[in-house]
Amino acid sequence: MQGGPRILKTRMIDMSIRYDKLFALLKEKGYSTYRIRQENIVSQAALTKMKNGTGDIDTRTIERLCAVLNCQPGDIMEYVSDGEGVA
């Protein structure tokens, strides 16, 4: 190649899963985050990750929540791409 190797620059897209729907459904069904922790459905660490949108959530956690709340994964979480939903 003339002039050396070409460097392809790409923009990383910030992708995230949001759990706002989970916390609304918990409230609707009468579950507090305290009760979820006390009944060992979800750990404090997992709840914190979901609330803050940080880290990965294990699929077994999603499965337990869906079983307890009698719902589908889409009822408790949603994918939001970079810039979506930002005012």
C-alpha cells in the first residue's frame, strides 16, 4: 500500500438494556426491592446493576424475575441505543 496501512475509524455505539419496566412492574405487582432481596429472587448486586444500568445481568436472574412476576423478558427490560430517549 502506498503511504502505509489505512486505518479505519469507526464510532462505537453505546448500547444498553434498561430495566425501568421491571421496577414499574414490581411496584404494580406489590413487590418492593427489599422483598425481592429478602426472598432471594435477585441479589442486591444485580438490583443495583439494573437500577444503575451498569454491568451484565445473568439470564438466570431474568428467568427468576419472569417466573415470579409471570411475565416475558420484554416486559421487564428494553434495548435502548445511543441517544435514544435522551431529551
